[in-house]
Amino acid sequence: MELKALFLNCSLKNSNEPSNTDALYKEAESIFHEEGVESETIRAADYNISYGISEDEGEGDEWPIIFEKVKAADIVIIGTPLWLGEKSSVATLVIERLYGGSGITNEKGQSVYYNKVGGVVITGNEDGAKNAARSILYAFSHIGFTVPPNVDTYWVGEAGPGASYIEANGHKNDFSVGHAKTMAHNLIHFANMFQKHAIPAEGNTME
């Protein structure tokens, strides 16, 4: 079966504006395309996502549109800029909504996120990338996703105001680009493994 990757870009900007985080993600996306993985990008700021911890917060909530895509995906990557050394408020909102759907089960009675893999892409002007990655990857693991090794890629500029990833030619940074490619390959390896050998429903089903 063809794998599906979903990139949830949690920039504060909607899709009418360029995103540095999306620019770094495209390094991983190129690997997905080479390996025949279907990839889709969603800019969370384009949607009216209500606050809450359920899969559907009712009238006006557009999270269910995104949630259906999450359920169909094998690979889910959260992208976020850094603000004050932390992931964006939009990323926090998306994680809360993902958490709200973790009680839904697959056909084996496990969380619907079982046999899916997660990764993270981060860009910012200053430090905080590892802190944000730790937070997001823990959230993935806690709600049922599998986190393979080396599935975080990031780029940060020097301390203080300055150019961001696109303006600073971040695509020339071997570390960031190399980690993006490693992330893509490891996510693909594990997603393929789960398609062939799913996690057994032993001691991990929801009553």
C-alpha cells in the first residue's frame, strides 16, 4: 500500500505568506516524493480550530477536516516556528486536539494513532529547537504514535533579531538538511514496517 505523509504546519501565518518551517520541510518532502510517499501539507492557521480536547468541538470547528487526514496518514509531522524558545501557540492547539482524539480506537481496540509514526520540523531565530522537539515528540509518543530515531530537524539563527531560514539560505546548512533527509528515511522505514507488521493488540487496548 502507498504510504501517506501529512505535514501539519503550525506557523502563525496562513498560506498567503511564505513559511520558513515549510521551506525546511520541503527537504524531507523531496525524499517522500523520491520514495513514492504521498505527501500533503496543511497550514493550521488556514482553519478555524476551536479550543478543546475532543475530536469535534461542534459548530464552526474545522478541526474534524484535519483529523480525518490525520487518521488516513501513516506519517504525521508537526512543523513549528519558535517564539520565546517555545513551540508556537498553534502547535500547542494542534497537539491538544490530537490528544482529544486519542481515545478513538482502531479495529483492534488500540488508539487510532497506533502504527503511525511522528516527526517534527522547527525553525527560528534563536535557541529553543531541542526544547520544542522534546515537547512535541513526547506528545506524539504519549497519545499512541511511534517516534523513530532521529526524526527531528531544525534550523536556528544567531541570538537576537536576524534573518530566518529562507532569507539566511538555510538550505545550505548541511546539518539541517541532512537531518531532514534522515528524518524522512527513518519515518518511511518505520511506516513500512508497521504496514507489514502492526503492533500486536496485547495489553494496549482500550476498555
